[in-house]
Amino acid sequence: MNVEKYLLAACVVCLPMPLIACTSGPDLRAITTRAITSTLAAESWREQGTSSYSPDGETQETTWEGEVVAPDRSRVKITTETGMWCEATRIGDQSYVRTSDMRESGGAASEMACVMLPMTEELEPLELLIDLERLADEEIDNVQCLHYRGKIDMDAFVEKEKAETGSQLPPELWELMRRGSMEVELWVGKDDYLIRQMKRLDHMPEWEAGTAEEKWMRQSTVQRFYDFNEPISIEPPPPDSSQG
């Protein structure tokens, strides 16, 4: 995970669920590990997501739809609440990007603003889940799912990020991050252990170089994964006829 990009980004209401006694039932830690392994082993899938980002009390919403074919093909369309959008198709090292204000671009300039995180990065924080609580089982897209929630161990998260980035960020920012929180809710298929839906609620510091002001943001993200291992074709988009 790129911590600096995450912290500098400016870009669901969680309904109460009845709890099932945590002292009985499956081992949620083991289920999470198996779910990560099973989901990462999928050869293809589709995804829909919504993210609400709230800096300084102002909420910005983004939605996206994407599809992936392992190992190196993906397509995503991202739309903001103002109606601006971008589409990106990745095939190996080649990217094709279109935006609402620039129909087509083969360059890398627009690529960084129109990306869908690899599944490995999406699921990486789940390895640090603690305080797991099982919720009432639910059905997602006609699939019976185990339903549970937990929190990311922020001390472990900070230490992991420090090791991966070489402690490049200021010490005071690392300490702020320890005070942050990441809450996760998961729906995992009972039969195939594929992650069908994931919700995250993050409360994290925003870092602005050259200022000592403490700023925090909240981000709520809901992602639904479906059509696992179904035939999906991802090819380069046709040339835009308006480009001649």
C-alpha cells in the first residue's frame, strides 16, 4: 500500500446487525486467511464499488465498475458525483485511458488518476484484522455468506508500513496513524470462501507538508465482487472515431 498516496488523496450507512455469540461457530481468523487465498486465486471477476470521502466535514462520492482477468488485464470506469468520469483498460504494461474531458489518451498522464487497486492490495489489510465478531449470515447475489466484522491492528499496520516505506514519513505522522482506525465488514461465500462483499470505514490523518495542523478524514468504501471465474474478455478499446 502506498501510504503517502493514501494520506494525500483528496478525492453507507452501516446498519446495526444482530450479533451471534463470538464464543461459538467457525474460527474467523482461519476463515479470513482462507478467504484471502481463495479470492486471490480467482482467474477473473467483476467489481462494483462506492467510496464516500469526507475531509473537513465535506463529503465527496465516487463510484466505479471494473472487471479483471488474471494475470494482467483489467478495465475500470470511475465516476465522480459531479458526473466526471474516466475509463482505463490495462493489458500487460499497456494502458488505454479515456476521460470525460479528454476522450482518449495512450499516455501515462491520465493513468494515475484512473486506477483500480490490484486485489492483492485491496485484501492486504485483512491480514491484520483483530477483534473479530460474527454477524448474522446473509445472502449476496444468491450466495449464502458468512458475515463478520473486525478492526485493523493499527500498531501492526504502522510497523508494516514503516518497514515497507523505509520510515520515510515524519515520526509525528506515524504516531497520528496509530490513533487512526480502520473497520472492516466482510461477506464470505460459505461454500467457496470467496469474498463477495467488503465494507471499510477509515478514520485517518491527512498529511500536509510544512504545516503542523492536525487534519483527519473519514472514508467509507463498499465493494461487491461477483462473476468469479466467469469468461470475461478484455481487449484494447477501439479508436475513438472523433479522433480521426
